[in-house]
Amino acid sequence: ESLTLLEKFAEELGDLEERILNSRINNIEERPFLERDEVIQSIVTEMKETQRLKLNKPRVVCLWSPRGMGKSSVIRRLAKMDEFAESRRCGRLLIFDAAWIPSGQMSVEASTLVSAMVLWHLLQLLDGYGVKLAGQVVNFKRMDFKDVVEVVERRSRPTGSVNSFEAWVRSACTTKNDVFKQWCLVTAAAFNAQQDCACLVLLDQTELLVKQTLDQRSSLGGSRSRFTEVCSQFPQQMAVYCTGTINMQVDLPAEEYSRLVIESLPALLPLSFKGAKEAMVQWGGTQYGEEVLDQIYLFSAGVPRLLEYVFQTDGELASTFEIAFNAMSECFKNSYSSAAPFFDQPDVALSLVLCSAVRWNATDRELVPGTSTRWSDIFNAGAAFPDGASVLVPLVWWFRDQKRQKVLAQKARGLNISLEGLLPDPADLLQAPQQGPLSRGTLWEKQVCNALAARFYLYCLADHKTPCDTYAPFLEIYPTTDNHLRSVLEQFSVCWSDGVEHPDEEASVLDRVGKAIKSNKNIKNAHHDLLIPVKRIETGDLEYIAAQCRYGNPKTATELTKTCQNKAWKPRTSDPSSEVPDTNVLLQICSTSEGMQKFQKTTPWAKRQEEKRYSLMSCKAIIAQLHMLRIL
């Protein structure tokens, strides 16, 4: 059969995008692409670095993230970048989804799979065209990947008459290196690709290869898998980018295998509220009011796939939160069913929810505190999403499930930790009779004390310690990079095994020191909001740190003096100020500042600060759902 001959074609095929992109990956829609520009630039930079370095083994650039974070959209964006325009036009940009490999062929020789990827790419690219190679015309017609694998396997045992493509494979593609060479020759003949036009590879859903582990170790200690075997087959300076839901480096070594180097990039982050709002506008579907969008953002945690479902609702009530919630629930059922079992295990579920609420540090190699489950399994299932060094669990995963919520709330109450204080229902906040600064301040105080207690509990779980017998360095519970606050907190260790208490009478720094953070929120006009029990590391003495919670800007020196915050209690008329004991240490916990406060030199507050008896503490680093406070 004679096909149209493609010879030194200097333009771009009219349906090139369909041939090399839409027919290759499962994401064929142009979605809003936000807050990913730095990621794209990092990938491009690292791919160029692969081409520049002269290593003795392949170097693969990897990015992993849970499903629904936009990994395939990143591949779409990379495929269309100007930097890769000539490689794209000439057919030297290979895009492949590991889902095309049938499970029965996963055990095929890695070199065979890679050869089949390149040949399958050429068949898709040149479908319906012939290319003249070494005086013979080779006709290219689309084939299923499994059939291409069989062609590659048959090349060493020719039988019967064959078409021009299989004859070419038998004669010119006898080894993997031959296949890479022919890739360049075919694209040079068809598109006049020059010698300096790079061959590039973008691989999607590589978790399917990572899961196929081999009962062998790399000579450098790493866990070998289909992924490492396949990627080690690429030429040393060929730029290869891989993405998937499983971190390819979850087992040591961190970087280098005996036949492969992996350059890993940080996981994609959930969208910010600003990004979610812009995505809604760009999507052009359902437009929500600010009040509803606030709730959507809290329940979705900024996960792009959840937001995509939300922005495609329809009907008269499409722009209401209930319809949006139903859309997110549908997404959970369709895309994240593997996450559900984790929330049916109360111990795992509570740990996940608390880790998310208090920004607990989590890496995929570590175990979820108090469990035998690795974070990598949690991320792969989509039960939680990396957010820098911490994680986020969308509220929609559990919040409106009455059975799950009841079990989690009861378990938390058993620890004297209020889930409602950490993660209140946004709908309840909207219906609260009082809103504004006072309501925000009350919620802020609840979030602060419960976050501190929850972090102590997680610390004990992670280190397999008995809470009532454990004193942890304050800086382990509240990590801060501010030097002054560090100098204040490093004096103390803490044991908050009794969680948070709300005494019937006002608590003060002179009370007998226990193992619960005391909150005076139920006491009208209380002098200090929180009393935080600590032990001085140097002397072993127990005492309370007094804390004033303020959502917004800190109180000034004048305001602090006027309210006698440096005293154990507010002096009465018959109780001269000089006779009231001082507080040892005072923390002003306000959301906007951390560390030293600007005071005039030589003033009492400046002196107290220099003596490490006063500091600002923001707590923003340990409270994930600060967006709750927008609602009030």
C-alpha cells in the first residue's frame, strides 16, 4: 500500500497536537494553569542540565504528587513550550503514559519496553505517512502498544512475510541503541530535523512502573523496580522527565543508583485561595460568591481536581455550597476511593486530621505518627496532599460524614483536644450571632491552644513516648526560625499530656502547675488568655508562661502596661501594683508577628524582652486552617 511520502517537511503537521499529545495522555482538556510557573521553569532547567552534564549514566528529572494536583497539565504545558518547539515539530518529543503498558507485558525486558516506546511514538506521529529510509519507503500506521512490543520481540526470529514497518524493525532496529539511532534518522528524513535538535522524553503515570518492584537492590543500596530498569535504558544525555503519584526515591539511596541518577523536584502544592479564585474565573463555569468560595476552599484544601468538579456544577442552585459539596463528594467517590479506608481506621484518621490541622512535618519516607502506615501510601491514595514540609487533608474527606466525625471528635475529646476548636464547621461560623474582631479573637485562642496540645500528642506518637511521662523541648513542639523567640522557648521543655482545660475560676501563673494548657476563654475579662505549663531545663522548676492571644496586630507597650500584662493578675484599687508578683515569661500570640517587638530602649518592656521574658509568637506555622478566620 502506498502512503503519502513525508520528506524533509519543514512545517508542523496540522494535527500534531492530537498525534503526539492528546492521543498519549488521559488529560486532553486545557485547564486553568496557575501557580505552577516556577515548577515548569525548574523542570526545564533540570532537563537542560541533563543535556549539559557528561555523566556515565542516564539522569532522570522526577516530580511526584498525589492524583488531582495537575501533573498531566504540567506535561501538556511542557509539550507546548517554546524551548521544545523544534523537537516537537520534528517528532523528537516523545510523550508516553505508562498506563499504555499492559500488565502482562510489565515483566518484558526493559530494553524491549523502551524500544517499543520509541517505535510506538513514531507510529503515532507518522500515522498515514511513508518515510524513505536507506532507499526503501517505510509505511507508518498506528498500532496498539502491546502489538509494537510483540514486533520488537519478533525481530530476532523473522517468520513469514511482513509489512514495510516490521521489515525495517528487523533490519535496522535490532538493538535498543539502533532504535534511538533510527529515531533520529526517521525524523531527519521526514522533517529535516538537524543533528542538534534534541530528543526529549516525558513520561506520565510512572507510579505504575514504580509499583513493579524487583527483589533486588542496586549496588548503591536502592530499591530496583521497573521504573529504575526502564529509565536506565535511555541515553546518558537525553533529557527525560517523569511524573507520578509515588515518589521514585521513597527508598534509599536519595539520588544515585548504579545505572541511573534521579533528580527529584518538590511535590506540586495545593492552590492558594487566590489561585482557586482565579481558576474559577478562568474556568468560566459556575461562579461563586466570596462567602461560598471561602467554604469551598476550606473543604477542598485547594486541590485542583476537587475545584474542577466544583466549577462545573449546573442547575438553579449551582452556586450554593451544598451543590459544591456534593460535587466534591462525587469527586472523592470517583477519584479517591482508595483514600476512604484510611478514614475508617480511627487511629490513622485522627493522626491524619491532626497532622493536617497543625502543619505537622511529614515526608513520604516517614510513618504517620502512631501508625505503621507510611506517608507515601497516604499520598499515593490521595488521603492527604503535601503542602511543602507539611500535609493537608481536605475537610470533604471526613467532615460531613457523621459517623467518622463523631468517632474522631470522641477520640480527640479523650485527649482533651477539641477538633471543633481546631477545625470548626464553616457553616456554623457563618450562622454565628456575633462576627467580627471579637469572634475572630475567640476562635484564634481556641486554635492556638488546641494546636499546641495536638502537636505535643503527635510528638509523643511519632517518638513512641508515653505522654504523661514525656517532657519535650518547647522548640520541638513549636519550631521557629526567629532567633529571639528561639532564645525564649529554648529555656523550657513541656508536658501537655492533659491537653487543654477550661477552669471554672480564672487561672493564673501562680496556680499549681499541671500538665494541661489552661484557657480562660470562659472567664469574663480574664487577665491572661492562656497559661502554658513548662519546665525550666536548667533548674527543673515548673512554672506557667502567660499568653495573650490576639488575632491581628500586637498590643503596644502602652496597651500592655495599661492592662498590667507583666503582672500575675490585674491589680485592684486596694492592691498596689508593686505588690503584685510579676509574670516570669509573657508571650503575645498574634497572627501577624513573631520575635522581637519594637519598644523604646530603656523602657521596662524593652528590658523584659532583652531578658528573654517576652516575645511575640505568631502560631501561623502550626495552624493550617487560618482561612477559617476569613469567614468571621
